[in-house]
Amino acid sequence: MPTLSAYGDVHIPDNLIHALGLKPGTELAFERQGDAIIMRPVKTNKVSQVDAGPKILSTYE
């Protein structure tokens, strides 16, 4: 069973890491619900460099 380290670290069991598709660097959100802690991976909308770049507007009619 995972335990809390002196630094506040907890090892997430490998089966949960694989089941949730967690990778190193995945942002995690924590929420308290009563005496439980809910951990969720943060879903980010990845935008390509092309989509994130400046937009060129044209006024062709």
C-alpha cells in the first residue's frame, strides 16, 4: 500500500498509471471530498503551432 513520504510524495501504483495513461509530466488536479482525495489528470487542449499562430484575415468579396 502506498504511503506518504516526509516530503509529501506518494507513489501511484503502476496499474493505475497504465490504466489512466499517465506519463511523466502529466499535470494532476487534486480535490478534497470529505475524508477522501480525488486525483484527476488535467485535460489540456493541445493546439498545433499552426493553429496557435497569428491569423491572416482577407477581405475578398
